[in-house]
Amino acid sequence: MTALPLRIGTRGSPLALAQAEEVRTRLAQAFTELAEPGAVAITVIKTTGDTVTDRTLAEIGGKGLFTKEIEQALLDGTIDLAVHSMKDVPTFLPDGLVIDCLLPREDPRDALFAGPAASLAALKPGAVVGTASLRRQAQILAARPDLHVVPLRGNVQTRLNKLEAGTVDATILAVAGLNRLGQAARIGAILAPEEMLPAVAQGAIGLERRAADARVERYFAALNDPATATRVAAERAVLAVLDGSCKTPIAAFAELQPDGALRLRALILRPDGSEHHSTERIGSPADTVRLGEDAGAELRQAAGPGFFDPAPPREPV
């Protein structure tokens, strides 16, 4: 046995653990030495975002709340790689860390849970929709200003339990997470990007390592999916220009077209849905970052001053 185990750091939610197990399986399939019993260990790290559940993420600090403790463990050397849902990863990483491996992307769309309603348009007037995402809130209110959107945090099962208990009339969850948890059969309706543009990098798993760790770099090179990396790079470039976080309703979705071109759609909204700006780019995948930056710059100019001011706090349910 080689100098192992390889230590994977992850959050402890059912979805995070499923993602870590997927990484362990892929490593074992790609490298014989990592298929040995005990060769890859999973270390659960509790993050601030997991601990504080009585407030929205925007109120307690943003996306880094799901990554900073894990990244500190990487820097300290107590883990060798970190597994992240890329939609939770801040735009800029700590010095000394890199994310240069993305697994093949799952379905990036959102799923609506609302009984027989198969779309936002089909929800009853004044229905209460639970979501902790400002992106989802803003798009819901832009399409249906008559609806009431309230914060709804917790893991997939917690949110579905609150829906079944009648706390809310509807909620929206990521299709990717439901697929990874083996709960795709529970999906009521999948929202097309035209109805609900996905979050930046939704459905993508990113692997983070110390920049100087050549051993882990070799493992990452075998697992990285270039198509996913290209799409996510475009979407995160939009986010970087807009200086976005979960305090700002931003959506971006990149697709590789049948002819090989990259199509990028991006959207910014006020939290109450009262104003929005969108743009689209089509170009070469080789220009992925430039396309994203150009789209982000157009949106920033269109927004004008005050557009990205923080939204007032909302009471969670």
C-alpha cells in the first residue's frame, strides 16, 4: 500500500456525503492503488453554513460559509482534497488553493414541488413559495409578483417535510441534488432555463487541492471533465465581474451547442423581481472566460448604481 490514505474533506449533509462518495468511486476506478480498502478516507467538516440555520445565507455572510472551514483544513494539511458544490464556492479562492478538477455536470435545472402545479404560472394566486435563494426568489417574483416568497432553509428532506406539513405551498430544489440522492422520482416538474435560469455552476462538483500538491494534481487530471470546466468557467467569469455572492440575485447558464459553440445566458435581478437585465453570448469555447467577462460587464453597466444593494432581511420558516 502506498503513502495513504488520501483524505477527502466534505460537509456532512446527505448530499455532500453522496458527492464525496462519488469522488471516492471515481478515484478507485481511475487508480488501482486507490481501490484498496482504506485507501481513501472521508473526513466530515462542519461549516458555519451548516451550523447556523435560523437566518438566510445572505444575512450571515454569503457563500464562503459552506467552504471556509474545509479550505482551512486543506491549508492546515489535515485533508488532501475538498469536494464542493461549485454553486457554493466564492468567486476567489484563498492563496495556495486551486480548483482544477470538475466532475461531469449533473442536470443544472431547478425542480418545482407544488402538488399538481407544473409551472410557476400554474400556482394559485397568492401562493406561498419557500426558498432561501435570492436568485429563485427574484425570478419567481419577476414572473408572479402576486406570490409570497419566504425563506426556507435546511437539507432536501427538511424542506420537503415543511412543504408536506403545509408550511409553504411550493418550494424549488436543484434537480442535480435530487438525482444524486436517488430522489429523482419525487420531482414534480422541472423548470426550463427560460422559466428559471440556474445558479452559476449549479449541478457541478469541484475538487479543490493545495496548489503545490503534485500527487493530488495527478489524480485530478484523470477525473477532470473539460466540457464541464469550460461551461463553469464562463458562468463564474460573469460572477467575478459582478462581484456576486448569494447576497445578489445572479443567474448564468452556459451550454455547448451541437456545432461546438458555447452559448452563455446571464441574468441579474433586484431581489423583489421589480427590475431585471439579461444578456447572451455565443462564441468559441476557447474564449469561455472572455465571453463571461463581457456578459458580466454589460450587465453591470445596465444595472447602474444601487442595483446590487443588499436586500432587507427575511424571516425564515
